[in-house]
Amino acid sequence: MPYEWEEWALAALLGIEPREVRQALEARRRWPRQALSDTGVPVLTVWSRTAAGRPLIVAVYHTAGHTWKIIGARDLTDAELAEFSRWEETR
């Protein structure tokens, strides 16, 4: 599935490399979860790990066809990591 960057989202990455975001989105084990943006817009979050094992949440939204726009990424909180690790154990 093709992913494209919103320029402002790429510029807003803090401590996360764009390649890490791609790795998380392309990982074999991904946990897609519906969420709302800070402004109330429905988005899809993808909970995953980079090739080095760094757990990330990447937020994307569907534009057209099979294309999704990447709008943000961040590290999981401790509570989210515990929840994600439990999910991974069932896969």
C-alpha cells in the first residue's frame, strides 16, 4: 500500500527518522487501530516496530485508492507498550 508524506508531518518528526516510520509501516506485524486526531478527524494508527525493534505509533489517513498520507509518528508510552507487547504475544 503506497504511503505519502504530508510535508508538515515530515518536518514535525522529533527524534524519529523517516526511514523508521517506513520500517514500522512495512513491518510484518502491525496493529492497525482507529483513532481521532487532536482536531477530531478519524485516522488510522499503526502500532509496530522498526527493524531495530523500536516501538512506534504512526498515524495515517486514507486519501484515494490505495494511497495513505502519513501525518505523524511517535514512540509508544509505557502503558501503550505494555498493551502492544501483550498483542504481539498473541501473534
